[in-house]
Amino acid sequence: MRVYEIDPLEDSRWPEFLERHPLASVFHSQNWLRALKLTYRYEPVAYTTAAPDFPIKSAWVFCRVKSWLTGRRLVSLPFSDHCDPLVGDGTELNEFAEYLMRERKKNQWRYIECRIAEPENIPKHFGNHEQFCFHVLSLEPDLDRLFHNLHKSSTQRKIRRAEREELTYKEGSSQELLDSFYRLLVQTRRRHRVPPQPRKWFSNLLTCFGNQLKLRVAFHNKTPIASILTLRFKNSLVYKYGGADERSFPFGGMQMLFWRAIEDAKKEGLCKFDLGRSGLEREGLIVMKDRLGAKRSSLSYFRNPAPKQAYAMAVDRLRSRKHLFACVPNRIAALGGRLLYRHFG
């Protein structure tokens, strides 16, 4: 099988290929790849069987990550919940994998990583690295049925509580809304004891996605208390980031925002709401997505060569020190995010 390397940001065939392929997601898109390159200086590359000037029928997109701290590797894709190879059958996928393994040895990459949502898309010779929960809400039912499918006590009642509290709502992609969103994100990341992503990342997402990105913010007495960031791609709405003030959890701000997003998606004729991945330790987040009526499945990340036990132990040691991020001021935590994220994508 002949394999060609292309730049998906420059190749005019890439958007048309994504439009045709049923597994293409927002994470394959030029908007997402451009934001990754602008923020973290990753180099997007796609491997395809299509010769120049021929339509692309199969491809596998990656970013080349170069870090003095964590080494050189090929990742599909950094900071992306999932990014399936867009290939034909399992035989073709394994031929791609064989080619990339030869490239790994030639280029001395530490590893190749892929993030698989479709179970049949697992390449040979790749070992399981991490496991997550994954939720998708079908938008095929009508709004009444979708509301009925929400958990009565924790979701329907919270939405009604938000109405009684007279929470106000704003949506869009303005810098004012980004300010509110980012403050709430920093609070939430500190609560979870991890550094926040750099603000530059979100500014670049706004620039690259334009009106395909929407910030939704809930206010109580003019104070922002909850916010989510969603992206639109083809027939899907994708929830990617969120943050909330824990003191305002009883007011139902987050539940109201997700319901507004569902209503908007139905009006626009979208077919599904991708609620993204959740770490297995994030039981509260998993339950919240369950209670939105979403279908839960597994999401697996694979590597070649398979991760060694020593690497897994090093990751566990890093996670065990997460409490440090909860003890530093917001500015220092944000600085830590700016310094670290590029190396750990």
C-alpha cells in the first residue's frame, strides 16, 4: 500500500473528505488542527492512500509533538476526546499501522498514540494506555421526550429551580463571555486539582471556529455562576469545556445550560450531542451525563509500543501531586498551565 503525507491545513481535499466520511468529527477539522498549531506549535500531518490530485478516500490524522521534556511522538490528536482513523476496513487500518511503526523507528518517536471511539478501529500492535467513559445524546426524539428522559430529581428539578431563581442567560463568542467562562474554568480546574488550559487556547478556538463555537453563561444577580463551551460540526453539537462556581450548584445553572444547548441543537436540526469523555475517577461528571439521558460507552487510548509499567507509575506519581494546584493562586495555576500543557498533549 502506498502512503502519502499531506498537510491537512493546506490540502484543499481535506474538508471535502471530512464532509463525506461518517466518522469524521470536529477533532479532525481544520479549525481544531489550526487552533492546536497556533497554541502549542504542534505540526498536523495526515497519512493517506490518495495520490496528489486524487480524491482522499482513507486517511489518518496526527500531530507531531516535539518536547524537550516529554520527548518526540505522534499523537492522534492532542487535547482531543477522540479521533478515529478514517480508513476502510481492518486490513487497511493495519497496513497504515505497519507503515507508521516503521516511521516511528526511522524518526525515533517515543510512541504513537491514537484515541479510539469506535471499537472496530483498534490497530494491531497497539496496547491499551488509558480508558474513559464516553457519552452521546441522540437528538432524534422530540423536545418533550428529551425533557422526559432527563433525570427527574437531579436534572428536571434543577432546570425548574433555575427558572425560579430567575437565572439569566447569555450566549455568543464575545470577549466578555470568554472572560466569564475562563474565570469559572479556572475555579473548576483548581477544584479538580489540575492546572487550567492557557487562555490563549480558548482565544484561538474562538478565532478558528467563529460562529461554530458558542459560549453559554448562566448568571445569578448578574454574577456568572456556570458556563459551557460547545462546538458545532456537521450534524453534531460537541460539549468540550465547562466550569461553575460550586457555591451556586443548587441553583441549577449547569443543568439549565445543557438544556439550552439541547434546545438550540434541535432547532438547528442536529442529530446528536457529543458530551465528550470523562475520567473514570470523575464519578459525579459521569452521573451528570447519565442523567441527561445520554448513552454511555467506553473510550480507549492506545499506544505503540504499549506503555511500560514504569511510565504508568510516573503518571500516577504526577497525579498524586495534583493537590499542589489547589493551593496556589489563580494566576500561578494559570501560568503552570501555560508552561505544562504543550508538553503533555
